Amino acid sequence: MPRGTRHVITGILRPGPLGYSLEMNDGGIWQLDVSGSAHSYLGRKVRVEGTRAGFDLIDVHRIEPAEP
């Protein structure tokens, strides 16, 4: 998928090497570029909307709790 594509993904928010990571159910991991703090969501299932900025990097526009 090319850079600049919009993504809506769901997974578990984890601490990452440069901030936050999103662990997907299929085992994939996205690195997240979050402008603010998402600390309150760590370890929780979240829905992330953003734009692909690199191989495994998403520039996050919105992050919110996922529906159970």
C-alpha cells in the first residue's frame, strides 16, 4: 500500500520503540505517530484512523476505544 493512504484499524495499544504501537489480531504491528498522549488507552482495544506515512507507520488523526 502506498504512503498517504487512509487506514482505519483496530488492535491493542502497546508501548512502542518510539511511542505507541498497535498490535493487530493477525500478529501485525503498526507504529503510531500520535500528536498527543494516548497513555490512557495502553493495553486496551482501540480504533485508529490515520494516514500511512511509512512502511509500518501511521500518522494518527483519531484514536478511540473500540466497540467490544
